[in-house]
Amino acid sequence: MPTHLTHLATCSPACTTRTWLSAPHPHLPILATACSDKTVRIYSLRDFRQLSTIGGGHKRSIRSCAWKGSTGSKGESVLATGSFDASAGIWRRWEDGRVSGDGRGEREGERDFTGGLAGGENGAEEEEEDEWRFAVILDGHDSEIKSLAFAPTAPLLATCSRDKSVWIWEELEGDNFETVAVLQEHGGDVKCVAWHPSEEVLASGSYDDDVRLWREDVDDWACCALLSGHEGTVWWVEFEGADGIYALGSQEELNEEQRVYVDARLKAGPRLISCSDDMTIRIWRRVPKEKPELPAGQIKTPSIWKNRDFEEEWVEEARLPQAHERPVYCVSWSRKTGRVASTGSDGKIVVYEEKWSRAAGVANGDGDGDVAMSGGGDAGPDMEDITAKKLKGSDGHKGGVTEWSVVAELENTHDVFEVNHVIWAPRADKGKRIEDEEVLVSTGDDGEVKIWTFDT
Amino acid sequence: MEADKDNVNPTIINPSDLPSRRRSAPTAKRAGLFDALAPAYPSLADGLSSPEASSSEPSSDEEPEEIDEQEVYDLISTISDPEHPLSLGSLGVVKLEDIAILPPTSARSRISTVTVLVTPTTSACSLTTVIGLGVKVRLVNALPPRFRVDVRIKPGTSSTAGEVNKQLGDKERVAAAMENKSLVNVVNNMLATCE
Amino acid sequence: MSDVQLYLLEANANNKTGALEIAARTATKLQQRTLKLIDLVTSLEPHINDKDNGSIRANSVAYLADVIAALPLKVLSMQERRLLCDFILGRLEGDTEGVGASARALLALEALGKWDSSTAQKVLRTFVNNTHPLRQFKLQTERYAVVQLIDLLLAKYRDAMRELHDEDHEFMSGFISYWEGEKDPRNLMIIFSLLQVPMTEWDVHAHAQDLFDSVFNYFPITFKPPPDDPYGITSQDLKNRLRDCIAAISDFAPYAFPQLLDKLDSTSMNTKRDVLQALQACIADYEAKTINLYSVTLWDALKFEVLNVQEEDLAEEALKALALIAAKFSDYGEGPLNAYLRPVIKECNEHLEDAPTKQSEAAGRILHALVGSAPQAADKVSKGILPVLFALYNGSESITKRRGLLEALNQITAAHVKLTEQHPGTDCRALQTFAGDAVDAMIRALISAPKSEVSFRMASLTGVAQLVSVPGVLSDKQIDQAVDTVTNLVLHEQLQGHGDIRTPAIQALSSMALNVPQTVRDRSVPAFMVELPDVLEGNSVPAAVLEAFAQLASERQIFETVVLRLKNKLRSARHQAASRAYQRALLFAILYAFTFGSPARDDGVIRSAYYADYAEPLASDFVKDVSSETDLVAADVVGRISNIILRSQSVHFQSTMYHKNLEWLSPGEDAADTAKQRAEHVTPFLLYYYAAMRPGVVDAAEVVGLLKQQAVSALSVGNSSQASATTLRLVSLLVNKFANPKTMQAILAETGLEVDTLTRDGSSPQAVQAAFAVTKGLLVQGKSGALTTRYLQSLLSLLSTSDSTTAHHFTTLLVPDEILSKENHCLISGLYKQKLFNQAIPLLTAAIRTATPLQKPAYLIALSGLLRHLPYSILSPSLATLTPPLLQTLDLTSTSDITSPAAADQAVKTSALIIFESALMHDPSLLAEHTSSLVTRLLNSTASPTNGASVRAKALQCLALVPRQLKREAVVPYRRQVVRRLLACLDDGRRSVRGEAVRCRTAWLGLDEGGEEED
């Protein structure tokens, strides 16, 4: 297939050792890269040069980093770092507009000998570093922190670790973080955490091959759904954008089947995508619950209802076409285009797209089922077997309502090295062609952070 | 301390039975005993025209020697067992026939895969993971990055194979392990005997 | 003031010498009778009894001691001495101040006259009773004096001292506890040795335990001498003396063995080491009947050191101990030996059952040790083991198991070989009974076992050879079979695919040639001959057979046979016009035999008869037949054969031969073209022939003639490079050895070899090469310094204009040439390398600094060419100045100068790298300041294809040294860059280079970046 991925730039200077993950800033054109040399490197998305190195906070590799969302960060950037030293760090920096790449290139050049070891080596550097303030360190996990994420809807931070637990921290005034939950249902390392875009729901993927969803039940966080199916470590999970459904295009002239599907999707809310050591990428969808307005008599028994409300049911809706031949380490779901990019041990970057499947499948059955469903009553089972049917059809094969297809595939993206992370980011360099143009940012074992443009 | 070894008296393979390149090499190439006596021309030592100099590979005419199973074996067979002062080769923990090199799966890919099956000295060997880690680390450090290294326990030789395989296959865990000084020391001691 | 008061002042002021002078003065007064002893003593009274100041009392005794020490003999009468003695002892009973001084005083007194035994006893008793325990005195010097005194008593008054002990049974315990708590090594050295008197000479049976404990308390010795220890007492000294005490008497056994064996479980390897050595000492020194009581206990403990080796040397020590026990009993009696060996044999047999394992190997080692210990043990062990071993062998189909058993058997046989060498005529009947079966089994293995069973066949081969070398265990028939089998291996093994068993087989055959030469002569040699026909079709040569045969010549016993057969073979090959390749191979074989074999020697000199028998006929045959197209190789080989035989012969012999040979040596009157061909044909031979001759043999005129000839062919165009190389060597040789230094320049001028002329502008490449050859001859000779220097200048001046070709010739000046050697009677100046270095290098380094980019390569090449063959010791002092240019040579690429061939270019880099390698080894500090550019250059030199494999490998070797040899903080900054760039080398096309890359990368990865505190 003609590849639509083009190498745009490589952030320089590159790290001399493995880099794990890159996180684009929520609104500034900068990128934070977690490096195994115990630092985080900040690169400009304008000229792809290194702006500064954040170091000195951790004793071992920084495995992951995450920005606090724009909401509530009042003119201050907040970055969280998770390290193999079992601690998480919170860093702050005032947004004074000096963050864009103003050609500090040569000087960066000198730096790559020391691999940007903590604390730059000349005065100017110092002051540069100084702008990043090490605010607080979060201790608690017994072993390596693998991943962390700030909640978009509340002052919450989630961290997860090889100690099999997920911790949820609430940010209080004055750099105080209070542990609000320690979730331990996972049977193995928790590899990744991701927040639901609009609800206070957290997803986590684990070495035990499961994905779990967590939610506050009254005032206790607990596991509200268990998504089993993967046959290997789950390396990454991510939610679809809040209105991902519209990626499918106009809601006009949909056929019956498609309308039913859209309806179901709207009820279900954003889907979840997960990738795994088993080389598969799966899309999961919540099975919505009917909220029948209850006759007065029945309100007496809330407990049951509450329980029923709390526990959610998620089903594997689709499986993306198999394009990887080794473990898949990361997937990224574009909030803007609904496209999915994946990468992993085989060094490939693959982009997938979801479309209405051309061949309209056996729609009637679904239609009836749907009617029956809207008929209210005990809807659960029907809903299931509908989804089950959809599920059958919808993994890129003929007959489904939607189908996923590979639209771009590129080998050896980081020479022969493994690629640990890929993510969509808004394009900010001079070459930007259209409003909302996105680039892909890939992070590899070769220590390089590469930028790719995608063309359709 | 002898007592708590998992296997105090393992069978030892005689060094001369261990696979080695010298032996598998065709004898045609072998240097004759009298070669040393062939006329030498020291006054040609300026290497301008002397036969010996021209034979000393003008870098162009090097036919490449591919990395093969034997080479992988040589890299790991000299690792020493953490509980015996013996090499993994002589203990039969690593065997040439249990090493496989898989070429790139597509014309466009450059990634080859090395698979090594490790045979613990006893099915209950508590050090299996460490041994596997040693092999993995050695190969990751010694093979070019275009190789993916899969170290697994030979099926049916260990009670804990599943768990161990999963750990060794987890790059994140291996990376973290290699930042743990005490583990690193254990591994380094095992690798110290690799010349 | 009285002397004593003055002395006390000085002593108080810590003025030792001053005090001594005063004491000496007093001594003279006594001697001159100006002072009576009694007055001296009375003058002491007030101070020596000073109520409240101990040190005054001590010092006054010291005064007395110094006075007595200063007295010559015969000044004091017998009873004066006794009086003084009683006085000193008397006051000791009341007051132990100045105990050291008292001891010194007594030592001095004793020196003035021997004591009677009652005095001696009184002295010892007084000390033991009144100064017990000695450790109460804090000053080492005080205790030291006492220790010396008692050492003296025990040495000189043995009987008296023993009486003390015999008469008073309490005495001993006091005497033992007297030393408790002594810590000072100086004192301990003496105490350990003085204690051996009571230990060995007195009846201390009742006190054995206390006596033993009193010394064993110090075991193991952990004392480490201070860096600047003036007394030079090492912990080994203490260990040895302590060991002697422990092993002193059998009475200690009940305490020694349990405690030692207990300490054997220590986790400290050093302790275990000491224990094992102590055990050996005990086993060697205790009586056999005592050892008998512990032999099995010892076995049970010692075996673990072998069965589960922790440290190789510990296993060795344990084996020694085990062997010592066996040896102890061998001339003591059946019973104990049996009692000891029974469990050993039992256990070894058990281990053999599951051979091959770690422990069956260990069992083999144990058996080897015991068999080797003594004939009796050898006999019993063999009787006990071999039946079982063979039962197992025949009972098992597993080749692996059989191999394990054979290896054990070989251990036993090897021990027998050793034993029969030490005790000729040892009766090996026990082994003999099984030798037959053994050799049959092993021969079967060698013949019929799958060739892939390398170790099994190797073991069998070793076994066969060993059995043959144990005299009288094999019948003649068995020996014949053994020889035949091994011969067959050597002749018929196909080397394809399996282990190289031929090499060991050839060694085995040689060892057989030593032990059973006749059999080898009668059976192997003919077999070889069958494989060596007179003619072979085509160019095929039975190289393997020839090589093996030639190697047999290493045994004196059959050297003659080998070379004779080779000669005849060559002759008939000639007659039947066999292929040149075959003839060459035979020549090589003869050369090999004479070079590496063992030809007969008459008082150290190779037998001259070989010349007439071998060299001469070969040579004349060869030289005469100019007809055949020239064969440089053959000429060279024949030349070397003659050289080896001829060169150590006397002048007389040589000149006789020389003049006899001249008629076929000297060129006939042929036409010019044939002359040239002839020259080419003969020169290689002449080179070695003249190399063999002593200077006196060839006279001046002939030399000039020879030089002329060589000059002609050296300067003539169109010779093969080999031919001209040979000529040039001959020129160097003649110049160096035969040309008279006084008339050198004249000779050179006359023969057209004057360097200035040869190096004139526009001179031909041949001329330049000749110039180098001449200069080399002179340089090495070192006789005509001025001339050499001048020539060197003109050679160097060539560089400014020349291309790299000339530059490359500089290597030849120093390249070692076997022709120019003392053995060949050449003049070899000890300093010529140093001289050349001093003359040439400064010029070159200077030139490099100023040279234009175009000239530079030539200078760099010349520089590295010279350095290539200089011992590091010579250039290391100038390393600082040499490093920059050497780094530049690493930048040379073939493109920098098209005319320089890649191979030569590689040689230049290699030599630079070799120097860096040595520099990194020996004075890394000198390279520290260049770390950055060194690392970068080395990394660049690992790149293919601009660098050949050998350069890449060498560069990686150097790079691997950097993190090991330079300061950590200096190299850490490069770690990541290097580790990363080495990834490419891991994928190098050459396996050897990849190997180096792995080693190099490991070295850099091992470099701790630090900064992590540990959990």
C-alpha cells in the first residue's frame, strides 16, 4: 500500500540512551520526553530543538510523564514524572512565553555528550533548568512506577506500578497530594492508566492480561468493569475522544442499521482501545443501561439498583487488522480525526481508520432487536447479543456496521530499534498546512523522538 | 551453603564435546604445519608488494561472515552458572540446537529474531530467572540492535517456565532489573567469565 | 654527682646515648678497679629502692644492666657475678619494676660467664613465679628482653630446664600460662620457637592440651605487618612457626585435628588455606600410629574440598593432604593403609557409578593423588577401583558414561606413569591385570566409536599412550596393537566435521617413540612410507602424512630414521620426476625435522656429518640444475637446511666446505641472460649459505666480488619482488658481516652501492631500495656511526619530495630479519635501535609539524614505519611528542594518497594502534590529555571499509583498554557515546572484529556512571 507517513523531523539533540514516552503539552507547542537517563527532555514542536532538560529528581529511569490538563493550571505548566525508583515527581513552571524554540541549538549540541545529565553545565543552562521547579515527590509505591495520568475532569492523578496497584491522588492546596485510593485487584504489574474524557472513570492495563475500569462507588473507588480477552500483557489503554462518534462523518442519510449503531454508540459513550503483547489491538465498548423510570413502590430497594448501576459491562467491539508481528507497545487515538496509530517492538508505525462498512450487513435482525430493546424491560441480554452480532461483523470484515482498515504502514521507523510510544500531536512548525493538522510523535529505544506527517 | 543448592551434583559435559566453530569449520582452510617454514621476505615488510601483506585483507574483498547460531552459542555458553563455578555450556543449560535465528519476515523489515531455549539444571531450579536474565542481558549487549532476543525456558524442563518466560519477555521488567544494583552484580558475576 | 644520678638524669631526659656513655664510663672505672662493685651497688641502693617513683627504680636497674653490658670478660669474678645475679633476682621477688632491664642485665651477665644449672633454673623460676603473666608489662621492649632471656635459657640449658619440669609438675602450667595474651609479633616469633623445646624434648603428655591451646589460640594468624615494618616480620613467618608448633608432637593430635577440621568449615578462604597447610604439616610430622586414629575422619572432611571445589588451590591442598596420609602408611603397615583406603575406595566407586559428573571427576582426581603417593597405595587403590570400574564400563552402553570412566582410569594410569618415574621398578601388577582389557577397550573405542564422540576417543587415545608409557604393564603384542592403532589415526583420520584428534594422536605417537622406539620404527615408519609413494599423479601432496611424519623427528630415538627416509623419498621422487609440489613438500619436511626435531649433537653442536649426508647433496643437485625453471622456494629451503647444519660448525670445517663448494657455487662462464637467470636461481640459497659462514671464511676480495654481483642484480629492472627482496637481504648481510668497517665507504663506492649516489635526485626505485638495504646493514652493525648517520640523513631527505612508496621503505630498516642474527655471526650492535630512534625521530616529528598537507602523509608513514619495530621501552620516554603525529596517522586514508596501496596503509595504522595499545597498558597517564581525540580516532578506525579487519580489531582492543586504564571520571563522559557507536561494530562483517567489539563494549558498559545509592 502507498504509505502516507512521511518523516518530518527528529528532535535534537537526541538522548543517548533509550527514551520511553513523549507527551505533548495540552496547549503549548512543546513535548516532554521521558528518558532512561533519569531526565525529562523538553522539545519544541516549532523547531524540534531541545528547550531544556529536567533532571535531578529521580534516582532511576523516568518511565513516564504526563501534563496536567489546561483546566485549572492557571498560567502554570504542571508535569508529573513516574520513575523506576518507585516515586513520582511533580514539576512546575510559569508559562512566560519563552518556551518556544528560539534556536538554542548549538549549545544543545554540546550537551549530548553528557546525555543531558542533571543540572546543565553552564550558567545560562542553570537558569534555564531553574525555571522548572521540583514541587513535590510522591512516595508510596513499592516498586517501579510504570505510568501516570492527570484526570481531565477533576484534580486527580493516577499512578500505577509493578507492585500491582493503582493509586489515585487528590491534589490539595499547596502541593499537597492525598492518596484517595489504592486499587489492588490486578494480578500483575499495572502497565498503564488512562482517564475517561468526560467521566471520572479510570482504565488500567496489566501484566495479568486484563484491563480494568475504576470508578468511585459512593465514596470508595472500586473496580467497575473487567475487560478480559488479551492473551498477553496489556501495554497501553486509551479512551476515544468524547465525541469520537462524529469521526464517522455526517449523521445525514444513514441507513436504519447505521442509525441504530450511532444511537447505541451515543448511549455507550467513548470507547476504549487497548494493545498488547499478544500483538492485537482491541476496541471495547460499554453496554449502556436502560434507566426505566421506576414505579414508586420499587424505590424502596435502592441498594440493588445502585449495585446494578455501579457495575458496568464492556464488550470487545472490534479488533483492528493485525499489522504487527511483535508486541504492540502503544496506540494513540486521535481526538480530532478518530484515526488510530500503533507501534511496537517490530519498529513499525501503523495508522488505522474506521469507516461505515460499504456492504450493509444483515441489518433487519439488528433493527428488530433494537425495537425490542427500546421496548424497555430487562434489556441487558438482548443488548448483549446485538453487540455480539455487531462484534462478529465489525472487525474490519465485510458485513459489519463499521470497519477498520490500515491506511498507512511504515517499517524501520527508528532504524532497527523498538518503538516504545506513539502519539498524535497538533502540528506547530512553519510547515503546518491546515488548521488542526496533526503530526505523529514516536519515541524509540534509539533515544530519538521523531515527528511524522500523515497525508490522506 | 552447599546444601541449599538446587542441584549439588550436575552432569558435566566434557569441553571437547561442546560445539565449537573450530570443529565445524571445513578442514580445507586449515593452516599447514610447514606454512611457517615458507620463505618470508622481511625486506618487503613495507607491505608494498609482499604476498603476506596483500593477503592481509584489503578491506574490499571481505566476504561477510553472517552471525549464526554458533556465534550466539559462543556468546552465552561461557556465562557461568550462579551456583556452580561451571559454564552454562558445560552444564548443558544452553545448547546449540536450542538456538534459532529467524530472518526478517518481510523484504522491507530488517529485524531478525534470536530465540534461545534455556534448560535449567533441575526442574525446580530457583535461579532459572536469573540465568535467563543473564543470557538475555548478554545477548542484548553483544548482538547488533537489529536482533530481537527471545529467551525462553525449554518446554517441559521447569515448573515455573510460564512465569519466567513472561518476565524475560517483558522489556520493561528487564530494563528495570538492570537498574537494580544487587541484581546487576549477580548478572555481572555470571558474565565475568565471558571473555 | 654519682654516675648513677647522672645516668638517671639522662634517662629521665630520654637521652639514650648519653645514658649509655655514663654506663660505659662506670664500666671502665670497674675495669680499672677505681670503682669497686660493692660501692657501685651501694650507690644504687637509694634509687633502686626509691619508695614512690617506679621509673627511678626501673632506670637504676637499667643503669646496672648497661654497666654490665659494657663490661669486657674477666672483669667480674665468678662470685661477683653470682652476687649480682642473686641481687637482681632478689629484688625482682619484691619489685618487678624494670623487669626488662633485669632481663637485660642477666643476659649481659650470662654473656660474661656460663651459669651452673641451679642458677639457670633459679632465673627461670624467679621470672615465672614473680612476673607472671608476662602481659602485665605493657612495654613490648620490656617483655621482649624477658622473652630473649628465656629463649636463651631453653636453648643453652636444656637439661636444667627439663629438670625444672620433671621435678615440679606445677611448673609447666605456670610456664604455659606465663605467655598468655602476648600480642606482639616480634615476641611471638620467639615464643613460638622457644615453646618447641618443651614440646619436643620434655615429657609434656599431661600438659599437651594446655600447651596446644596456648599456641592454637593464635590460629589462624590474621596479623598484617604495617606498611613500613622495620622488623620485616611477615604473617607468613608467623604462620610457619605456628604451624611447626601445631605439628610438633603427636600428643597434640586429639586437640589439633578436631579444632582444625572445625575451622575448615570457615567461610574465609584464607583460613581454609591455613588449615589445609597445618593439616599437611601434622600429617607429615605426627607419628603414623597417631594419624591412623584420624585417617578416616580426615578423609571425611577433606574430600569435600575436592568434591565441591570452592577454590582450585584449596582442592589441590586437600589432595596433597590425602596423598600424604597414604604415603605415611605405605611404609608403616597394611592395616592402617587398608583402613584408610577402604572408605575412599568405596566412595570413589560410588561416584564412578554415575559418571560423568562433577563428583566422578573429583573421584578421578582423588584416585590420581592417592596412586601417585606411594607404590603400596597405588597397588591397593588399583585393586579396589579397577574391577568395579571395568564392571561398570562393560555394564554400560552409554558412551558418555564410558568416557567418564575412562577419564578416571586415565587419572590412575597417569599417576602410575609419575610413580614409575620416581620409583623405578615399582610393581604395577594391579594395573597390569587390567591394562590388557583397558587397552583393548580403548583401541576398540578408537577404531569403532562414532567419530563424533570426540571426548570419548580423546580419552581413549590419552589412555593408550599412557598405558604404553608405564613400563611392563602391556605385552609386546598389546604395544604393537596400540602403536598400530595410533599410527592409523594419524594416517587415516578424515578431519572432516569432528574434533582434531590427529594432533593429539601425533603427540601420542611421539611419546610412544620415546618409550618403545623399536616398535615405532618397525611398525609406524613403514606404514607412513606406504602413504608416501615416489610419484603422485597430479599436484596432490599427502601433506597431512608428511607433516605427521616430520613431527616424529622430535623424538631423538627415531630422528635418524625419519630424515633418512625423507631423503631417500626425495631422491626417488626426483628421479621419477614427481611434481614440484611434492618435491617441495619433502624438502619442507626435511627442513622441519632439522629445525624442530632433535638431530644428534656432538657437545652441543649439531653433528657435522649431516652436512655431507644431507645439505651438500641437496644443494649441489639443486644449484647445478639451472636447466629447470627457477624455484625460489626450493632454493630458499635448501639454503636453510644447509644453514642450520653449517652455521655452528668450526671455521676450519666451514672453510674446507666453502672452498670445496666454490666450484659449483661460483657462476660459470655463461651468457649474460643465463647468468641473470642463474643468479635468480641461486641467490636464495647463497643468502642462507653465506649467512652460515663465519666472517673469517670469506676473504675481502671475494666479498667485493659478491657485492658487485648483487649490486648489479639489485639495480637491474624487472626482477620479481621476491627475487629482489632476496638480493637486498644478501646485500645487507654482506655489508654487515663481511665488509671491513674501516674500508667500508671505499668498498661501497667500488661496488656501486654508495648511498649518497644511490639517493641522488631522480634515482630509480631499485637504487632507493638498495640504499635502504646498505644502510640497514650498517645500522645493525653499528661500527661506522658517522657514515650511517650521513646515509640516514639522505634517506630522510628523500621524504620531502617523495611519494609514500619511499616512505614505506623505512620499515625495512628495523624490521627483524632472521638473516642478520648473532647465530649467523653478524655484527649486531646492542644499541642500533636506540641510535636510530634518537637520530631519526626528532627530525621526523619536527618535519611533520611543518610539513604541507601534501608532504605530511610521507612523514607520518615513515614515522610509524620506524616505530613499528621499536621496542616500547625505547619510545615510551618520547610518547608525549609522538602521540599527536600518531593520532594523525589514524586519519590517513588510502584516498589521502592514491599511490599508497591499501595493505601498506593498513600497516601504518596498525603500528600506530599497537603503540597506543602499549601506551595504554604502561603509561595511560601520558594519554590522558588526548582522551577525547583518542576515543574519537579509535572509533573512526573501527569503520569499514576504509579500515581492514585487522585495523578495526586492533582499534577495538585499544578502545577496550581506555575505560580500564584511564581515570574513571576522565572517560565516563564518553561512555554513552562509545557504547552507542559500538552498536555498529557489533554488526561488523568479520566475526573476529565482532568478537573484539563485544569485549570492548562490555568494558565500557562495565564503567559505572555512579550516582545511584542502593536499595
